[in-house]
Amino acid sequence: MVERRLREETGFGLSDVQALQHLGRRSSADAGADPVRLGDVADGLGLSQSATSRLTARLRRQGLITSSAVDHDRRGVQMLLTPAGHAAMRRTASRYEQAVRDAVRDLGSQEMDPLLWHFLTGESDELRGSVRGTVAVTGPRTQRLI
């Protein structure tokens, strides 16, 4: 549902939007920016190296990222968002967040863990009771929130 909605509204798929956001948080094409290694993107998105390579090749062909070999490790690849990549990230960010919120709401909030509901939707959980020590999904990994 989120994938289809993003494609219809932005022309980008879920992995594209997540990659742009990940790269946007960590890099820019401005002078002095630190490039992001391919392996860091793969880890951050929970994708395999090969899937991440295909994804970033697609973004590079669209002019949204630049890539180059890592200076001290010629086998490594590092990337930066281009100005067009930053613009695409800004255009898609709010639509991505809203599509995720809507999808979570459609799951049936009454049966969901209150901390997870709050994390995914940003809505208050005051009426849902205490959530101290609850585990919430934060991406490819989980984190205990205290």
C-alpha cells in the first residue's frame, strides 16, 4: 500500500525514498560534506549489498546522487546527494511520512502496542497507559526504550 501510493504520488518507490532520506541525513553535495559508503546505506536500509548497488545505480542514472571510489579502499564506493537529490528528498519526505501513518492507522490502532503506535504515527499515547520498557520497531533493528 505504501509502495503503490508513493509511486503514484511521487514517481519514486519505497526504497528510493528511504535511500534519499538516509543519504540526506548523512551527506550533501556541498563542500566539506562527508560521503556515505555503500555498506552504510545497505545497513541503514536493511538491504543486501547487491540490492543497494542496484538501487544506488538507479539513483545515479537519475542524477540524484554522485558516487566515487573510496580513496583508501579502491573497492569501496561512497556517495553524496546532488542538488536534484536533495530536492527529490524534500518533495517526497512528507508524502512518505503520511503514507506510513495512514497505513499504520489502517492496521487497527486498538490492537497495536501504544509505544509502537506513537512512534509510527507521532500521535499521543497519553490515554493508552504507561509504556515504560516497551520494545518498539525502529527500522531494520529493534531498540528498547526506557
